[in-house]
Amino acid sequence: MKPFAYVKAADEKQALAALGRERGKVLPLAGGMDLVSLLKDRIATPDRVVNVKGLDGTITATPDGGLRIGAAVRLVDLIAHATVSSQYAALAEAASETGTPQIRNLGTVGGNLMQRPRCWYFRNEEFPCLKKGGARCYSVDGENQFHAILGGGPCHIVHPSSLAVPLVAFGAKLRVVGPRGEKEVLAEEFYELPERNLYGETALRPDELLTHVILPPAKAMKSATYEVRFRSSHDWPIAFASVALALANGTVSDARVVLGAVAPIPWRSPEAEAALKGQPANEATAIKAAEAALAGATPMTQNAYKVQVARTAVKRAILHAAGVSA
Ligand SMILES: Cc1cc2nc3c(=O)[nH]c(=O)nc-3n(C[C@H](O)[C@H](O)[C@H](O)COP(=O)(O)OP(=O)(O)OC[C@H]3O[C@@H](n4cnc5c(N)ncnc54)[C@H](O)[C@@H]3O)c2cc1C
Ligand code: SF4
């Protein structure tokens, strides 16, 4: 591990003051579960690490009936929050499936949303791939069984955060602070495809911090997340989907469908949403929506199996959200 300076920031202001403008030179540390392994593997080599556990660690109601979730809220506290579990089921379900009890006990919302990709070539110092400034993406001719089937190129990572996917389904915003002030960015626009941002994955600049998630009122939306993993392991899912539905007399009046672990960003599917709107909430509709969601998939050499896995996840997330048994 490269030696680095350590700053413990008491609050948002101190954390911000300790950041720098050059990518990778100063890095925030939250629960540390992702960052420490990146440091040990010399994938991250900052000069300074800033402990940001002093950021807001509370969940509060907003005046319009939504929720404001601090970046330092731990996953275990998010799962235990009564409003999250009763009104934002897709988020509570995704958080409860994340890692192990130990990981959920230490991991924070901010760290989860900002974790780096799991691509094994990216995580291995021996592979100077495109994302690390090298000349090629090793996954194209290599081991790509867990890589992207939608939206990939020139880098084919899949987005790693389980929380970001339901947040996009709910139309959440992320509060970002930096030297130019604060702003709220739609979670859907915060994550960027490799063709736009090869070296990072988000719109966050090195001198900015993610401080809050702002959830709009859930109203009467019904939601669910459905994940597929190898043998219920604690590892990241192979594919999953988060769905938020508005229902009127058994018909879908509004829908948001977002896929996880299949693309470099949380992958919203307007095609699946169009297939749902105005249709009865039943298995036949869910199958059509799932087919629409994956119609544009372009698997790599070893991951065609993920297309059917993702279809199943979309179908089951829709049925769970609608309260319909298959
Ligand atoms: C075995 C295992 C299984 C896992 N399975 C899953 C899973 O299924 N789904 C899932 O989503 N995650 C999974 N994780 C990841 C785990 O949830 C994350 O590593 C963890 O949430 C990261 O949170 P942290 O607070 O430890 O962040 P840290 O490791 O401290 O930080 C992660 C990254 O975010 C940056 N960062 C942290 N806070 C901020 C901030 N406020 N503003 C800007 N940047 C910030 C850091 O610089 C770093 O790059 C798994 C991890 C392990 C070890
Ligand atoms: S998928 Fe991205 S991170 Fe992985 S080897 Fe290719 S360029 Fe590197």
C-alpha cells in the first residue's frame, strides 16, 4: 500500500476543505470496505484519505413527504427505517440483500453509491486496462461472464451499487457539494457511461462530495427489487431489477423499470415501461415487459446466459411489485 496522509473530517465543511482537484489524489473514506481493498491492491494510490463518517448520518422526512438520507447512514440503519421499508420496498429489499450482516453494518449509503466497479481486470494491478489509462479492455477477449450485456463499450463494466438501481426507479436525486456550492442531480443522470466518462463512473468531480439522497414522496407507488445470485451467496448479483408501479384497478398507470448488474450504469428501460403502461398487471404483461427490456442486449462471448437471467429478474420484480403471484 502506498503511504498516505489521513484527515478525520468532523463535518461536511471540513471534509470538503480537505479534498483536492486532481483525480485520485485525495479520496473520501466511509466504511472503508471498498476503498481499503483498492488501497491494498494499489488500484487507488491517493496522497490523502479523508474520513467522511462525520457527514450526515440521519434519515429525515422532507416537507413534501419524501425522505432525505445522509451519506453516512449505514445500510443496517436504512433497512431498519420504518418509512423506507413500508414505502420504498425496492430500496429496503436491495439494501437487505447487499453483502453480509457485517458489510451492511459498516457500509454507508454514500460509499455504496460511490463504490468502484468489480471487473477483475480493473481490480488487478497486473492489467493496465483502458479504465486505468491503458490501451485495451481485457474483458473483450477475456473472461467476461459477469460483464455488461447492455450499454457497454469501450469499457464493459457493470455498475456495482445495489442501492443506485432502486434509487433511479424512484426518481431520487443526489445532493452534491463542492467549492462551487451545492446542487441536486437526478440519480439517473449522476451515473455516466464509459463512452462519456472512461476513468470515473459518475458526474462527481474530485473536489465534490455526495452528501445526501433525496427521495420524492412514494405516493401510492408499489415497488420491488428482484435479484439473481449464485446460490444465494453474499457476492454481487448476476442481474437484478427494481420496479416502481402505480396501479389503478389492476391496470398499470405508471411504471419505472431499472436493471442492475447488466450495464455500466443503472439501466432504465423505457421499452419495458411502455410495455407496462395501460396494461393489466399480470404475468403475460410482465413477460412482455421483460422481453422488451432485454430486446437490445448485446452479450459478449461468455455472458449470453445473463440475458435470460435479467429477463427473469425483470418479470419477477414486476410481479412482486404488483402483488401478483406467477
Ligand atoms: C463480499 C462483499 C459483497 C458485497 N456485495 C454487495 C452487493 O451485493 N451490492 C452492493 O451494492 N454492494 C456490495 N458490496 C459492497 C459494499 O456494500 C460496499 O463496499 C460498501 O457499501 C462501500 O461502502 P463503504 O461505506 O465501506 O465505502 P468506502 O469503501 O469507504 O468507499 C467506497 C468508495 O466511495 C467513495 N466515497 C465514500 N463516501 C463518499 C462520499 N460521501 N462522497 C464521495 N465519494 C465517497 C470512496 O472514496 C470509495 O471510492 C459488497 C462488498 C463485499 C466486501
Ligand atoms: S471492462 Fe473496463 S475495467 Fe474491465 S478490463 Fe475492460 S476497460 Fe478495464
